Amino acid sequence: MIDLENGRFMEQVEALTARKRWPDLRDMLVLLEPADIALVLGELSLERLPLLYRLLPKELAAEAFVEMEPEEQAVLIKSFSDTELKEVLEELYVDDTVDLIEEMPATVVKRILQHADPETRRSVNEILKYPEDSAGSIMTTEFVDLKQDMTVGDAFKRIRRTGVDKETINICYVTSPGRHLLGLVSIRTLLLSDEDDVIGEIMETNIISASTMDDKEDVAQDLSRYDFLAMPVVDRESRLVGIVTIDDAIDVMEEETTEDIALMAAITPTDKPYLRSGVWETVKSRLPWLMLLMLSATFTGIVISSFEDSLAACSVLIGFIPMLMGTGGNCGNQSSVAVIRSLSLNEIGFSDLIHVVWKESRVAVVCGALLAGGNFIKLLLVDRLLMQNEEVTILVAAVICLTLVCTVFCAKAVGCMLPLLAEKIGLDPAVMAAPFISTIVDVLSLLIYFQFAKLLLRI
Amino acid sequence: MIDLENGRFMEQVEALTARKRWPDLRDMLVLLEPADIALVLGELSLERLPLLYRLLPKELAAEAFVEMEPEEQAVLIKSFSDTELKEVLEELYVDDTVDLIEEMPATVVKRILQHADPETRRSVNEILKYPEDSAGSIMTTEFVDLKQDMTVGDAFKRIRRTGVDKETINICYVTSPGRHLLGLVSIRTLLLSDEDDVIGEIMETNIISASTMDDKEDVAQDLSRYDFLAMPVVDRESRLVGIVTIDDAIDVMEEETTEDIALMAAITPTDKPYLRSGVWETVKSRLPWLMLLMLSATFTGIVISSFEDSLAACSVLIGFIPMLMGTGGNCGNQSSVAVIRSLSLNEIGFSDLIHVVWKESRVAVVCGALLAGGNFIKLLLVDRLLMQNEEVTILVAAVICLTLVCTVFCAKAVGCMLPLLAEKIGLDPAVMAAPFISTIVDVLSLLIYFQFAKLLLRI
């Protein structure tokens, strides 16, 4: 295995390219996996790309092509002759062709559709009909279909004849003449059966399938949950129209997780790798959120300003504001993130609201009490005794610690409820994480703080 | 497909259990996927579990057993007779047996090992040798191995004879007499070849393999990157000792992501689903972090206290502290989370430090300038003109906006560097997210704020 990370491989590629040692380059590249070839070619300047790409054997070239970034694919397609384009398209699976078309500019799309064979074109148009986040949009139409009256021997003949073009042959699907899904049979079952066993008798009929309009994320989760290698996708009339394979499901899960994590950090998700996105793109994905959160922090400012006189009267309280707001934010963030993750793993749903709130409330009471206790001791021992800060009276410590208990409780309650409510009204729960929760909790904690201060310190 | 989420299915199960309608119950359960059976049985009280479990046909029962939570598995094993235990163990794949053993208390483990057949016991002990996070610990030793002088016909005979016990037959591995890995051949290639083709001639020799001591997360990432269904695992002498299958790789990826997300929110990761972990467990995973962060927020308090006199002289400055700290925290969080996610997708490494810092610096300058600009306008138009707050002079606005620019820059720099440094010294980069970064940025932003205030407002 070649270690691409240390950069020495890239240096060799650059050196050989400079000296035009094409056969040596070819020998180096063919040893790599398609994903790594895409990585290596992606590091080169775009002008050199078509030259090196042409060194690859046809099938490997197509496999590497699928793994490349859209801008590189566009450059390559522009450099292809019509025959070359046709050849590449023939090697691609239908779902990869769809992915390609979704990323390319209109003129390139036109050229691709012109040179795809009629059957591919029909399948591509079929898949493009489905909404972006649906199971239909990520399925492939190339699966092995068998009939229930076939024998195992017939099935093998069919697989041998058509299997080379199918994305997977590990699971074969049994359909009725009306294309309804009747059952499935794994290649393992076929191999362990006799030549003249009838498919209808050995097939698994107790099947889980997805519908074309299901959310692709749910379908991916189900594939993972049930340890499937592929999930059949049926249309509204329960006719089998495609399958989602495990590799595409993994891509969906990774994308969705990356999106969730970005949203949780108040970043608009992009599908580009970190170092590939430019400065402006990055600014565009971050600045609007920062602006929004900055403006909503104004409310915190207003609360503080309106208590300015009380604070002037008892200025020791100012120093504890960051600690109270910070602890509140952290507590809320813990709850919201735990709930968001469980939601995206389908472990909980909106119907669990009461369970979740009950659990978080008890956690909040325990955490709040212990934090307040710890803080009370610290205030009296460190601030008052050790650092001789006379202003930290027992009453001040009480205000701080009571605020802590209430803030922790509110923070956990807000933190666990908001993601569930977001899910309910169709928003992405991931938005309800740290930055958003903190902004709300900041205001809450200040209001609680000043109420206790008024009450106990009479300021 | 049965909708487990709406709860009606569970009600039916409860009702049938109460009326002891075992055959009806059995008929309902056998229609479910093993993962769903585990879910349904998990909802029942633990005393009823063995009763319902015994309704299932042997193979399905074992498959459902694998999917259950450890406490349910323990209850079942205790209820098993020796013969029953033996039967279940025979149905399990070796890697599932290892998972089971890792979760069970010592007495149960002893009983399991006593009743496993000698070969399984040997494999289990072999796998248990490897460290917890290694590829060796998640591999299975049950794969199809072929010899290079076999014909395709011989290979099929071998698969038919041994395949039923193998975790996957989709990829077969070709080994030398000394058990070195020579190549691999997919079931598709076998099916598309002639009966008397020789394995050594049709096998793929350009293979990527993992080593037993590789990090399991890296191996899982590679499986996903290369779209493999299984990854061969070799020992230090490059002998093939096992394979990691895609379903286990997906589990590893999900676990690691859940762990990362938990750490990013300052929660110690546990492997229990959200609603399954008790209040004390949840408190234990959250409280130490809250305590730590609360104590480190003390530094912020110290900074504020030491500038108490200046603040008293110009109390308008107090109201903007939360906005400045919040914006700093959000900026730092955006950068750190983006870097943490790229690190865990292996998109970047420590060697990219300069690239990353250069990119974040430019993003920081643009974001900082625009945020400061927006804020300057808001301060003069809203605070000064609209709300007639005379204290917000142009100089005060300048202090706030200059602080904003510098804070954003520091926050982004700290945010992108700390995760990379953590990775370098072997810590989990995910710890370096919002809570930790905020605490640092809070102190930094205050120091910057007061320096500018001193300089421009001469307080």
C-alpha cells in the first residue's frame, strides 16, 4: 500500500511528469485504488490532468473518474472526444452518471445525455425525477432481477449473462411479470442450493424495502441497522425500480453527519472537503450565522444595561457573569447535542418528549446541586478566605449558587426540548446546538441572576 | 414493513403475551428483522424475555440475540440450559462471540468459553489478544480462503462446503501454504469465469490490507473510501488472520462519530443509547466537564475583577462583554469543529497545519472586518441615534469593533490550531471544541477589550 500522506509519492509523480516518463507514470498509477488515483490527479494542475488521465486503462480510468471532484470532471469531459466520452459513460453505473449530471453545468449535461446510450438516458431521466433527498435520487437501476419459476441453474445463467453490468450481484431480486417485488435471494443461498431448486421456493419473501420518496438518510440508517448490502426501492405501485447499495448509503451517512456537525457549530454545510473550499466560500458559510448570533447577543447587552445601576451598587456580581453564562451554555449544549445525535440515529423521536424532559430534569437537578455546592465552597474558601475578597459575602455566594441551580435547570430543559420541537416542525434539529442555545441561555441566566440579586441583596 | 415507532405493535405484543397466545406471537415476531426483534424484546420486562425468546426459530433467535443490549443478553444466558447455550454459540459468528464476551461479567464469560467448540474458543482467544481500538479486535476469522492452484470449479466446491459458516462469501482470499495473502477474488469474478480457469490467474493481486494493530477507525474509513465490502487483516508476518466486514466498519464509524460529537459537547462518551442510560450515568458523563469548565471560567472572573475600576468609570463597556465573548466563542467553535471533522475523515493531518492556519487567518480577517463593520453601523445607528444612548461614543464603538476584529482573529487561530496539536500529541482532537475553546477565547477577548479601552478611552 502506498502512503500518500507523506507527499513523497506526489513528488515522484511530479518529477516523472516533468520528464515526460509516461510509461513509468502509468505503472505507478495502475497500482493505486481508484479513490487514490483521483486524489493524486486532483493534486496536479488542471491542464496536466487530461494528459495523465489518458495513461490509465479504460476501466480503471472510469472508476477513478467517478471519485474525482466536479471541477476536475468538468475539465476532463471538455477534453474528451465524443468517442472517449461515450466510452467513459459506458463504464459508469447509472447512479454515478446521475451524480455526475447533478454536478455539471448545463452545456456539459447536454453533451453527456447526447452520448449516453438510450437505455442509460431513460434510467438517468427516471432517477433525476426524484427530489434531492429521496431514496429515488440515490438508487441505481442496475440490479439482477430473477423470476420465481426460474431454477437456480437458470439464475446463474442470467447472472453470468447480465451480471457484469450490475452494481451488485450479491443480492438478486425476484419480481413478478408486473415488476412487483416478490422476494430476494442472496448469491450465497444460490451457491448453497441445488442446480434445479426453484427460485420461488428458496427466496426470502419477508423483505424490507424502501419507497422512492423515503428520506435517503432514513434508508441509509435502515441499511446500517439491518446489516444489509443493498435495499430494494419500490415506487408508489410497489414495483421494484431500483436498489440502494451499501457504499452509497455510507456516503449518505457521512455527508449527513458532516452536515449535522457543521450546523451544530453554526456553519452552513457545503459538500466540499475543508481544504478544497476557498476563503470566500468559507466566509459565506460562516458569516451569516456569526452576524445573526452577534445581533441576538444584543439582547444580553440590553439586559445588562437595564441592570447597570444595580451592578454599579454591587460590582462584585459582574465578575461572575461569564462563569454563569458559560456554565449555562455548556449545560444546554450537552443536552441538545445528546438529543440531536439520538434523533439522527433514530433512537428517539418527538413522541419521546416527555421521557426526555423527565430524564434531563433529573440530570439537571443533580448537576445543578453539585455545581452549586462546589461553587459555594470555592467562593467561601478561595474567594473570601484565601483571596480575602470581602465583597463575596455569604449572601452574594447564595445569589450566585441559586442562579447556578436555576440556570442549569433552564439550560437543560431548553437544550433538550428545542431540537425535538425543531424535528417536529420539520427544521433540522442540528441547528439547535451550542451557538443558538447559548444565546437563549445567556439571557435567561442573566435574568435569573438579577432577580436573585434583587431579592437577596435588595439592590 | 411493520412500523415499530407508533407503539401499536408493542401493544399487540403485550396483549398477546398477557393472554399467553404463544403461536400468534411467534407468527408476528418471525416476520421481523433480527434488529427489530431485539428492539421489541428489549421493551418487555426482563422476566418475560426468556419466555418470548424461546418462541423464535433457532437461527433467527441467534441473529436477534446478537442485536440485543448486554443486560438482556446476560439475562438470556443465565436462563439457557447448557445445550441451549451451545446451540446459540454455534450459530454466532466469531466476531459476535467476541463482542459478547467483552460485555459479559466474568462468570458468564467462563460459561460461554466452556460451551464454545474448541476452534471457536481458539479464535476468540486470538481476537481478544488485540487492543481494544485495533483492527484485530473487530475482525472475524471466518473467511473463505482459496489456493492459487485451484480452478474456479474447485473454488465453488470449497465455497459450497464451507461457505455456510463464513461471514461473507462475496470476497474470497487466496493464500500461500504459509498463509500469506496473495490475492483476492470476488464471487462475481468467479461466476463470470470458466469452470477450469485457475484462481492464481484471475485473482486481483494489487490488494489493500490492514494490519491487526491498525486503528479500527482508520480501517473503517478505508473500507468506506475504497467502497470495499471487506478488508483483509494481516499480522506482523503478513499472514492473513481475518477480515473486517463492512457492517462492522459502519458500526465503528457510527460509534466514533457519536463519541466525537459527545466530546465536542463536553460529554464523556458512553456506548449506551440516550434513553437507555440512567440519570447517574448521565450525570457522571457530564458533571466532571461542567465542573472543570466552571472552574476555568474563574479566570474570566479574575480578569474582570482586576479591571473593575475601569469598568466602573465607563460602565457602558459592561453591556458589550457577552456579545464579544459570544462572537469569539462562536468563531473559534466554527474553526475547531471544521478542523476536527476533517481530521476524523482523514482529509487533513498535522502536516497541513500551515495550510489550515493560512486559510483560517484569511477567513478571520474577512469575517472580523465585516462583523466589526456591521457592528459599528449598528452601534452608531441603533444604540446612539435610535436609543439615544449618549455613552456610546465613536471612541467606544471603535474600542468594541477593534476588539471584535482581534478577537475573531485569535479565536479562529486558536480554534484551528488546538485540534491539530491535540492530534499531534495523541489526544482526541474532538475535546478541543466549543466548551474548551470558548473558555480560552473568553479570557483572550476580555484582555483585548480592556487593552483597547485603556488605549483609546484612557481609563
